[in-house]
Amino acid sequence: MRYKECNIFEYALRYEPVMDSQAGFFARLALRSRGAVLVFLTDEEKPAGCVILNVFEHGSYDLAYLYLRPEYRGQGFGVQMTKEACRYAREKGRGVTLRIMADRKEAEALKRIAAEAGMEPGSTTTLFHSCPQDEEDKLRWRQFWEKRGSVLYLYAEKKGYITTDFAHAPKKVLERLKEEAGVKFPAHLNPFRAVTIRDDEFSFLTYNRDGITLTYNTASGYGEGREKRILQETMANRNDMVRTGIFFPALAAFINRTIERECLRVTYTVYDSNRDMIKLTDGFLKGVIHSSGRQEIWRKKFGDI
């Protein structure tokens, strides 16, 4: 079996009809962020599956999607495809990261494939899921807002802090943030070097009267209207504003927007090693959390092959 790197037009016209329905979405997302779509062909030139590599932080690819057509499963092709994807990444001077949800039925198979491909387990995260259309989730958030949330939001406004989405933020504020992101903020949370394309109507920032951004959260997702799903929501404080509570207005604005637009699902990712964020999640997101799941992150570093 060999792989063929495809652009989005070739993939859509020639291979998408025989692949899993979600693969097309991830393929478009990856190519928009300068990732890669590798379609694997049998000796008879028939498409057997695909590997989709997104651009990840720290010079790494995110193995965003691995799909093998049913008739080719159980023959070792999954391992072969993963090894070839790692080899491709190495040629590009990148490592590979694979995220495995522990509660999915295919989790054990993916772990076996990752291990046989030479990947190693690293950090673990908890994924918290919210369902903004759910009436109980809405009620819990309203109760939190009436008890604590509105007070925190008004306190920030009285101090002269302004919260808006990226789509309506003043140009000068965004230009200054672009200069400071990765310097005054954690480098790996730079919103202008995101893993996936930022959705500006669901990404918020809080800045002061001088136009200095203090905190922001960026969201990426897919779908429209009631089918909107937020796949990734990242929050970052300015380095000198940690533990001040200034993160809350942007986070609250994001939650209110997802409820207002009746998004289908929102996922928050929290690294288990981030004790401060776990406390914040327990204190401020509990009202909108519908369920949670465990995620293991496997890695293949550049030079390991």
C-alpha cells in the first residue's frame, strides 16, 4: 500500500465519495491550516483509507483523522498508514500527535496502532462537553449568572475593561494583540497561529482603555445555525494578569453567544496537569457542563523514526 498526497479538489472529486462522511470536513480543515491529506491506495490503485494531518503547535502535526474502509480492516493496514504518516511528517521536519478518547469503542485499537507505529503516550486531558440547546444547561447557567456571573462581569466593566468578539474588535487592538501574542501571552496559545481556523464571532477578547488585550478565548468549529459545533475553545491570560479573574468576561461572553445561537455542542479541553484551570473549570464551567470524557495524547517526536 502506498499513499498519495491530495489537494482538496482532487480529494473531493475522486476520493471523498468512498470515505467516511466526517473525513471530508477534517480534510478541508487541515488544508486550510496548511496540513496534509494522505490517501492510501492498494496495489490495484483502489482507495483503502486516509490519514489527515492538521497543523499543531511546536512544529508538530496533529493526526486529526484516521480512516480505513471496512473491507481493509484487521489486516495491519492501520499501523502501516500511521507509520507512513509519521514518515511523511519527519520528511517535513515535524512530529506527530494523536489524541485518543478513552471512552470511545475504538480507543484500544487506536492505542495498539499508535504503539506499534512507535508513538508514546504523554499528557492526558479532560474534555468537558456543553449542550447549549439543552434547557437544563441553560437553566444552570442562568442561575450561576444571577448569583455570581453578572457581578463579576459588571465589576470588569466598572474598571473600564471592554469585552467584544474578534469580529468587532477595533483594528488597533487586534494589531497590538498580534504583536504581543506569544510574548505577553503563552506562545502555544497564540490565536494567530491556531491549530484550526478561528471563528471570529465565537472568539472573544477583553481589553482596557489603552487598547491592551488582557485575556482572550478563541474558538474553532463547524456547522451553521443550530448545527454549530465548537471543536476547540482556548483561553489565555496576559502573563501579568494570571489569577486576577479577568478571564471571566470573555469566557462568559463566549458561553452566552453559544446559548444565544443555540449551538449543538461545545467542547472545553483542560490538561490534567493544569491545576489552576481545573479549579476554574470546577468554579465557573460547572453550570454548563453536560458531560465529560478522558483523552490521552500520544506523540511521535521528530527524529524518533
